[in-house]
Amino acid sequence: MRESLKPGFSFEFQFKIPENKTVPYLYPESPEFQVMPKVLATGFMVGLFEWACIRAINPYLNWPGEQTVGTDVQLSHIAATPPGLTVTVKGTLDTFEGKKLKFSLTGHDGIDLISQGTHERYIIDAAKFNEKMKTKGQVL
């Protein structure tokens, strides 16, 4: 981890929404989702916000040995976004305590504010984390 990462750090990330990030694609096994409108799915929106934070933080990590995992998501989803529009995620690192990072985030699709809220990530040692998950998976 580089010492230059400080609270107040801000970033912006853009992504053009393709059709395969709409509700019917979230869980193709779900007949309920199959009949819903083709708009950005909340599940994919959360992933987009996580991706924005990961991209912003990676230059400050010893990546890929150090990575971050999401530990809390508090996001609204207040406007629908059809495919073809570009979502701009803007974020600010509010706090950085130990290995915990907390961000304030907004998302806009060029027409409407689609989301606002917070997201928390935790810095991990990827090898140790993966080994722990391997052991946990053997419980089955």
C-alpha cells in the first residue's frame, strides 16, 4: 500500500451500459427477471460501483498481491438506465482506517442521477484470502 492514498482522494469512472447488463441478464434462470424491463439491473449497478472503486484504488496497492473486497454497500437506485447510455460514477474516499476504505459515490446516466450512497472495501492479501476460501470450500 502506498502512503500517498489519503481521505479526500476523488475519482471518476465511465461505462456504457450494454444490453447484457440489464435485468433479464442478471439471473437468466429466473423467469421473473426474464419479463422485466431491459434497464440496468441493480445487481450490475452495484458491481459497476465496486469496479469503479477497484480501478481507483489499484494504483495505490501492490496489486495483484494486494486487492480489495467489498464489505458494505449502501446505494440507492433511483432512476432506470436503458442500454446505450453511459453511467458516470464519481467517488471520494471519505475514510481510510487501517485496511478499511469508505467511499461516497454517485452515479449519473447523462440524463438522471441514478444512485448515491456509500461503499466500504477492505484491503486483503490475495494469496492468504484465496487459501482461506479454498479451505472453506472443502467443508462441503
